[in-house]
Amino acid sequence: MDIDDGGLEILDSEECRILLAKTPLGRIVFTDRALPAVQPVNYIVAEGDVIIRTSPTSRLAHATRDAVVAFEIDDFDATSHTGWSVVVIGKARAVSDPAELTALRALPLRPWAPCERHYYIRIRPQLITGRRTPTHTPVQATR
């Protein structure tokens, strides 16, 4: 097991991919009008890529066309001070190919928000990293 300088376990890419496929909600990090932006999104993994549905007029749709983005998922337990985080870095692209759209529409990716979301974004991972807190009991800070 590899540990980083902060004492966190470094997850290998295979474990990161397994965690990525198990979590329904993540955060996409992108640039919106020259400023950093983070937006929670539900997603699915298809053929190793992160797939997101949004509205074609959303700021997310406009900002992620052929842009490098980050995508983050995590899970934690505040009581036990345990958790993990996975970050994907890759280029986001709008899906426009009719055959690809048909395949994506058949996936069980349903919008959580009430408005129409028929615009698909595909993020092809170029870098996947992950960290996990050690499983031992953390030392309690004293005041």
C-alpha cells in the first residue's frame, strides 16, 4: 500500500475505476466565464467514460465543449474520520453522433433535476487519481 505525504493511502487506477462506477453523484469542475466553477451532477460510467446529461443551454454545456475538466467523487464517514476521493481529469465533449446518442439514451442515466436534459457530455479520463484515509483509528486532536 502506497501512502502520500499527507498520510493518505494512494488508490490505484483500477480501484478508482471501481469506485467511479459505484457512485451516482459527483462534481464537475470547469471554467465558466474565466472563473472556476463546480457543479454537482448525477452521472454514469459507459465504456470507461463519465457521461453527464444536462440542458443544451446550461452554463455547464457551454463551458465544457472540448474543454479539459476535472470530475470528483467521494464518500466519507464523519464519525469514524474515514473516507475516500477519486478525481478524473479529461477532455469533455458534446455527444453529437446519432448512433452514440442512441446508445447513451438507453443507459439508466435519469436527470435528478426537473427540467429537460437531453444534451450529453462525455468525459474521457486521461488521468485518474484517488486517496483514502487509513483504516486505523485517527488520533483525536487536543485543544
